[in-house]
Amino acid sequence: MSTPSAPMATEALQQALVSFRRKLHEHPELSMEEYETTKAIRAFLEEAHIEVLDYPLETGVLAIVRGKRPGPCVAIRADIDALPIVEETGLPWASKVQGKMHACGHDFHTAAGLGAAVLAKQAADSEASFAGDILFVFQPAEEVGQGAASIIATGVFDDLCVGAIIGEHNNPLLACGKIGVKSGPLMASVDEFRIVVKGVGGHAAIPELTVDPIVIGSHIVSGLQHLVSRVVSPHHNAVVTVGKFQAGTARNIIPMEAVLEGTVRTLQPDVRDVIEQRLSQFVKQTAEAFGGDAEVEFERVLPAVINHEKTADVVLEAAKAVVGEDNVVTAETTMGGEDFSVYQEKLPGCFFWVGTGKPHGWHHPSFDVDESMMHKTSEIFVAAALRWLALHQG
């Protein structure tokens, strides 16, 4: 997992990144358990003579490359955790840890972030150098939505007066070699709800003496789609999903209660507010209409990823410079969530897609990435960071 201290040619760096990524892939670690991953990242950075910052993180790494002249600071973020999935790729470097897998490409992101750090160090050590600093964030626990908050809690962004943050995600649905960039909403907010429908239990043969929570719950499941089709404007975006419905103990018993759990995903903050309000109202009124009652718990987990226009413009121009204008496309939105959005609540940021063009989507047991895009991603990171620093001098 090492890299020579001398400046590396493109091919040599790409090979080092591939080697690092494959070893990381063989030894995946779940959220907040990334101890060996953290050690490996730190070792790579130290061997490349990149300054590792001393902040109170149990897992994850913060590093900095300082230009030869004072100036602003911009951050580059990569996530490092894996998923509880049994790998089925059959690759020589497949996971050696049963039930754990880098099925979302965070090993790709980590390697690309390391490559960016090496390229930034080379730029800082050159005669031209640059003014300002580039902070590198190797973040734990993205998959459980806790990592970004843990990084912010260290105070590093305030200490360094970080002015913007840039991140990326591999995208198997985008052709390899393409880069997707856009300003505005890119990924959805993620909220979770839990509904407990309370009825009156009894014998299945005497339903008139009961209040059936399963029937009430079924009406709630169907009716929640009304929020999307008739409450939310067709010009906006929302997805309401009930992923869990539990009730009953036997086929001939009407139970006392039913429990429904699900998620709400939206791209617009005002739509998020409306859904939360109307969901609770609808659930309670539906239960009451059937003679029952309902309790609703609604938790806001992650905000939407909303790219800052000027920061996205910087990334757009950097991507064009690295892969050519013909290979840069307008990023398609997704209703998936990402805790990069937590950073964006604190400072301007841009999250972009890196096309890896593989047949299986994120979180699939046969998921894989195209490693040829790692070095290009590193180049885009650094080109965007340097462009941002140049635009924010003095």
C-alpha cells in the first residue's frame, strides 16, 4: 500500500492506487470499525510525506497539503467504509472477510482521494506551487450517515477556515469516462418514520368486535402514495416507501397493533417539510376513521445534497480540463442519500459523478468499479481545488 516519496508519473501513481484499492477491497471494514483502513491511509500519506493532522477521530484521517504562500483553504472528501454484504464478484481481490464488502465503491473513493493528495503535494512542491491549503478528509461511516458529523465535530473546518468542499461518487449507471456535474439538487434528503397502529384484537371469525390494525395499516400504505401524487407538485420530487409491515401472531387472530416503518426522500427542503406534516396528519386521521389510533415517529436523517452553483462551476471547468468537454455531462439526480449533504449545511460544496459503467448498481453483491477512472478522479479533485483557490485569493 505504499508509494515512493519521489514524484510519481501518471502510470506509476495509477498502479499504486490500484494496488491500494484492491488491498482495501480484500479487507473491508464496516462503519465506525475502519481501524485497519485508517492505519493504511495514514501509512500511505506519511510515506508520501503528506502532513496528517492530529484530531480526535477514532476512525478516519484528516490530512493537509499546504501551498508555499498563504491563502484560503478548500477540502476534498472521500468516504472509507464498507457494507454488510456477502461478495459474489469472484474477483482475485474479492473480500476475504465473510459478510463484508466494498459494494458501494468507497475503496475507489479512498484511493482517488489518496491520489489527489499525492498530486497536490507535487503541485505544492513545484516552483509554481500555489497559495492556500487543501484539506483531505477520509471520512468514516458514510453508510450509516454519521461520518460527516463526526468530522465536523472535530472543529477542523473552523480551525482552517475551510471555504468549500468537493466530493464525488462512482456511478455504474454512467458510462466509464464520463463525469456528471450539476448545480442544485443532486441527491435526496432521507427521513425515516415508524407508525404504530393500535386497534382492538379478537377472533378472526368475529371481526365486528374488533378494530383491525392490519386493515388500517393497509389503507395507510396505499394512502401514503397520495402524498406524492396529490400533495407534492409534479414539478418537485418525493418518494415515500413503506419497507416494513409487521402485525399478528396467528392466522386466526386479529392483533392489537401493526407496526409500519419506511423512508421519505425529497429533493426540495420545502417539500420535505410538507411531507413530514401531512404524513403524520394523514396517518392519525386514517386510523381514527376506522376506529383505531396511531402513533407516528418521524426522524430527519440526512438533508438533500444540493450543489452550490459557483463551486459546481469550478468542478465543471476542472472536469472539462481533465477529461475533455465531450466527456462532461449534466449529472442526473437520484433519490438516494449521502451524508456529504451534512457538510453542505456548513459550507458551499459540490458532489459529482464519476462514470464507471458497470452492470451492477450500488450495494449489489456483484458490484465493481472501473479502476481506470481512479487517477482521472484524482486529477479532477486537484484541478478543482487549485481552481477554487485561485478564484478566492485575497
